[in-house]
Amino acid sequence: MNLLNKPKVLLIPAWYPASFFTEQMRLVEDAFDFKVLTGKRTKLGKKRAAFKILHGKFKFFSWLENKSSHDSQADIHISYSYIHFLSRYFEKKQYRFLNEYFEYELDKLAKLGWKPDLIHIQSLNDTAVFVCNWAQKNKIPIILTEHIVFVRQDFDFFQKEKESLYTRVNKVLCVSNYVYRNLLINGFEMKAVRIVGNLVEDSFVPTLFDKKDINNKILFVTTHLADKDIEVLLQAVKLLIEADFVDIKVDVLGIDPLQFYNNDCKDNYLLKEEINKLGLSAYFDIKGILSSEDLLKSYKDYSIFVSTSFSETFGLAIAEALSNGIPVVITDSGGPRDFVNESNGIIVPIRNPQSLAEAIKEMIKNVSAYNSSHLSNNIIRDYGRKAFSKIISEEYIQQIERNGY
């Protein structure tokens, strides 16, 4: 491969911007020329579509190119309408019509000197269907990295086309065995699969780990989503306090204390109010939402890391904590099984406050037995910048060279 003329890679993310997409691009941008294409499919019922058409507000397709760096926003953005509940004949006709739009714009991009040597889809998404059609017509290899667990929301003509991508692409990269098993259970027969994990940013990891003072400070990184299951942590801490194990402090990062938490059992669940109701305000501090860099710099201040999720496709914050030499107590949420074991943490059943409380107590009592350098080195070896750069480069080069670059 002649890297003086860098191979071109068109990235199709399911959502954007997302730090792990942009960070992965930065890792290998010296060797590959990237463009990012994002798309938004607006779903319309027949009545709503007819209303928009009658009032001249219906826009089937728009293509917007942006000269800005991918650091700030996508290079290309596509918006298109898709009318649901049409008869099969008109459904297929609409699909072909949109496909022609995509072909025209992508052909035009190629004629202007930017024809990709590889398409990289980041998680199954609507726009990738049309880009994949064009890529296969032009014999361009396609990689799909799956970051999320497959869930079928509905099944119609378009959903069938979207799901076919798993079997059509040249290679599927799964972030964990958990994601891979999920796809197999759902019946997808993929041509080739590799478990790659996720990039763990190690730029802020200490080169040497000092012997820590055991401060019994617990770090909990979350979002407003219900699958983080923070209620289990609250109940576990309550059990510890009731058992007179009171020398603990939990810092909660990543959630705005003034926003409602999407608890699946309670309406209008405000975390700060719930903590107060349980009499735990002396043991919790909601730090709010931090930048990625500030979060990475904060791990070193804690004795242990706790996660209570009932589903994690990889468990990036867990891996980041380990890379910073922090042992973990986590629920058996799927993805972290690839790298968490008895040498670096404790895994407990999901939605079991008693088991979680016992594990936290055990970890705090034995935290000094964990070797921070050992915890860190193992994660960085498998998922750090150097390791992940090698993985991505290998996959890109393999597919591009097979295609005769």
C-alpha cells in the first residue's frame, strides 16, 4: 500500500458527534484520509406526508457538504423523508427513488476526486443502507463496527433492508463477546467477525503509581438512562449504613442533579431528592457532567469504581478506571466480562443491592491488595491508543488490499 496517497475512508456513524468515533479517527488519520457522512431519516405517516406535500413543505432529500474539520461536525450531512405504511409496490418504488438520490450524490463526490477505498459503518443505522448499496455496486469493501445491542423495534420493508447489512458487509467488528452473542442469537450469519473492544484513552494515565492512601472514596459514572440502574447503588449504600459501615463517600459523575433520571419504575425521578429521601445525603456528592478530559484526570482520586448497569456493550468507564489502576465492583452487565475478573474486581448479579453492598465492603477492606500497575498495564495492552490504532489499521489495510488497492 502506498501511504503517500492515503487511502480514503468514509465513516458512517449512527450518531454524531461521539468522542469515541472522533478519537478513533485521530488515531489513524496520518495513514488514512477520512470523511464523515451523517444522515437523518424523517419518518412520516401517509396523512402527514400528504399534508406536507399539499403545503409545499415536503422535502424528499437534501445533501449538505461542510468544509469544516471532522473535529467539530460531519463533512457531509444528508436529510431525507421516508413515508411509512405504503403498499409494497410504492414502498419499493420509494426505496429505489431514495437509492438513486444517494447514488447520484456519491457518484458526484467520486467524480470530484473523493471516492472511498473503504466504508466504515459505526453501528447499524438507516443511512448506511443506501451507502452500502452504492458501495457494493462500486465494489468498495465495507466494515461495520457494532457498539450497541441489537433490538428490533418493528419489522417492515426498510427494517429488513437495514438488518441485511450484518450479512452483507465484509467484516463485522464487535466491541464485546456480549454484542457478538446478541447478533448470533438474533440469527445473523456474518461473513467474518472480530472482537475488538473499544478505545481506552490512556493519555492521562500515570506512568508510575504511588502507593495510595485508602480514602474509601467510590466513583460512580452514569447517565440519565435507566439501564445504569443507580437505584441499586442507593439501596446498597443504605444497607451498608444500616450495618454501621459508614466510612464511605460516593461521587456521582455524568449526571445533572437538576435533571430527571429516567428510572424505569418511577416517574419524575430526581436523583438528589431520592438520595435525601433515603437519608444518604452525607454519603453522596453529585458532581455533575464533566468533560471527557476532566473525567479521565479524576480517576486517580478514588479508591474503587462501582458500576450497577444491567446492560453494558463494552463498559468504557469501567475500563478507564482499571487503566488508571482503580479496582472495580460491577454488576454482571455483559461487555465487561471480556476484561473484568477476580484479579481486578468483583462481579455481582444485576439488580441485587445486598450482593453489591457485600462486594463494596469486601473491596474497601482489601483494596490495598490490588496492584495498580498490573491493573493498568493489562487494559492498556489490549485497548490503549497503541493497541487500538494497530487493530483499526490492520482491519482497514486488510480490506483495502483485498480489494486490490
